[in-house]
Amino acid sequence: MLLVDDTIIANNHIIASKEDITEVRVIKDKPTRATHDFYNLSENGIVLMTLKKKITSKTQAELNTFFGLDANNNVYINGYLIESPIYKFANESIIEVELLTPTAENKLEQKVINIWTLTKDERLNGCSDKF
């Protein structure tokens, strides 16, 4: 998971070159709910970056409203629930948006959106660690 400016969820494709990066922090250990809002997104670690360029993004409320859902509806990223409303999504990192309806299999209580920042190949074969 890549967080830009502490609140924008992105993928590594947002970085054109190393010169775009002003700061990098890596959290390898799984944080707790008490220490980090993103604790449940950190199964494979979290990379926090500050970039020189401005990142255009959408809020969870904006995406929910666009898809005809209540602004406060749950949003998922790459299959993980976003538990804090502070997180936004980098526009250029959104690969796909799924509108999921409740089924016996997914046990959802209402329609939700799942934002994919991973390509189908990355979902199946893993991500490269190249920045």
C-alpha cells in the first residue's frame, strides 16, 4: 500500500522518477488500530511518501455519490475495507471500480464500491517493488 501525503492512497505508477519523491517512510510491521488509521491496510507493509507534484484525488464520499450510493457508504481498496474517512484515492491510480451487491458469499449488508489500484496481472502475480 502506498500513501501519499499521509492521506492519498495510490500505486507505484504515480511516480515517474525518483526525483518526484521528497520523503519515504516504510512501515514493515503491522500497526495497531490504536496507532494508525490504516492498520488493516498494512498486511504487506505501508510505504508513506511525500511527492513534489500535486496529486489529484477523489474522496470516498465523492466516489460513493458518483456511483449512486450514500456518501458515507463503506469503501474498499483492493478488497480491504477503508475504516477511516480521511483517505482519498489518487485519480491516476484507480485502475478499476467494482460496484458490489450483497450476496451470501460476500456477506455484505449493502452495496459497496471496491477501488482497484492493482492491475489484474498484479492481483494474480504480485506487485513489483520498483519505484
